[in-house]
Amino acid sequence: MTEQCIICNSHFKKINEFVYKCHNCSFYKSTLKPGFGQEIGGIEELRKNNFKKIINIIKKLEGEKKFEILEVGSGDGFFLQECENQNINITGSEAHNEQFERLKKRFSNIRKISFPLKDDFSVFSKFDYIIFNDVFEHLENLDLVLDQLKKFLNVNGKIIINLPSSNGLIFKFSEFLNKFGVSSFYNRLWQKDLSSPHLSYFNNSNLNLLFENSGYNLVYSSYLNTVSKTGNFKRLNSTINNKLICLILSFILILFFYFQKILPKDIILNIFELKLKN
């Protein structure tokens, strides 16, 4: 790969046939083809609990003020549903045609949006929050996306990002196995050969630098849980056909559920605020 890192302008080194890593800031970039796809089975409980945590954080930041949210890539609608349950004004969006049609049948405020935007978007509404729930890492041209998002944000508008971390225990373990020729776990993390592969992997430092360079300030940083107590077999079996391996890994994930709070965090949750112009 001859292009420079979008975060620090340094050069990439090759990890395997589709992954490259910036030698300076450790940003990972893949050459996989972007696409749109559905949620992986078995993560419903996990996502719903994580979404409740996100909404509670927003409420603490806003206090009694009313706010409006745009979700980019609403998928199966779990976040939309939780917001509606709590009477929060939210607009959903989806790029995948079939998923978009399904969401329209369940929710009244759904838009067909695909980032980076190729059409005129000056007629769209402005929002207090724009949230990417496991979506940002699937997008290309991220510096352009961050610039376009400014058109959607109110004064003091914020972007919420949650995505897998390259400093997390799961990524590090999979990368270790990949170095010794066991590539299946590493490929799974990148969602290789699935409908919507990962195009990038961040850690907290390079993610924050990307947003800083694009005109945003970090205002909140935390993490989300990676696994839940239930649904792990279904989640694993969606990409691993061996039932015995799935059972063994499911048991390991249950143990991991109880230890994840003291281990290196696998899912970043950061909130960035658009800088005010002088």
C-alpha cells in the first residue's frame, strides 16, 4: 500500500494480504471491499444493554435539555427501539435496501443515507447527536465523512462512536494467533468474506487524533461490554460451522463475561464535540 495514513501521514506496513498497519500511530486499514449487511445473530441482549448505557450517558450530559439524535446505520433497530421506549427524539438511517424497508415498517422516521455522502444533503435536519453503533469502522474515506457530518450538527453538536479496539484483548489474541498461521479468528474480526467487512481498526489514541485533526474535541471516553451471558453459541455458529468448537468457545466467552471489566477493553465508546469556530 503506497498511500499515507489519514491520521498521521505516515506509511503503512503489510500485516497480511488485506491488512496494513501504520508504523507510527498503529492505525489498521484493510483493502476489503465495503458493503452493507445485517446484524450477526446472538448479540441482541449485548447490544440492548450497551445501548441503555449509552442513552444514560447522554442523559447525564444533557440534564433536563431536550435533544435529537441521528443514528447512522440502524441495522435491526435496537437503538431506535430503546430511544422510542424512553421518548427520545431519534432519526434512523440505513444504507442496506432490505434493512431500510424493514425499518420503515417499524419506525416512522427513517432515512436512506450512505456515508460518505455522494448527493446534496443541505436539506437534511440538524441534530444534537450523531451516533455510529459499530458502523464507523465499516466506512471508507473517514476524513471526508467527518467533514460531511459537520453539516448535520447543531452548535455544540456531538458524535458518539463505539467500535472494536485494536488494543483490546480479543484483537491482540487473534493477531498473535495470526502470526503463527492461525488466521480464522483474525479474519473473523475483520469480517472477511462477510457482507460488510471492517475497513479499519482504531485504538483510543489514533481515534482521538483523527477527530482532533478533523475539528472535534473529546468530551467523554469509556467502553462497552464485548460479550453477554447468553447468545454466544448462536453468535459463534453464524461464522463457525463446527458445533464442538462453538460450545467450547461459548463457555470461554461466559467466563470472559465475568472478567471483562478488569481486562483490556475491546469496545471503545467515545463522544466528540464539534469545535466552535473562533
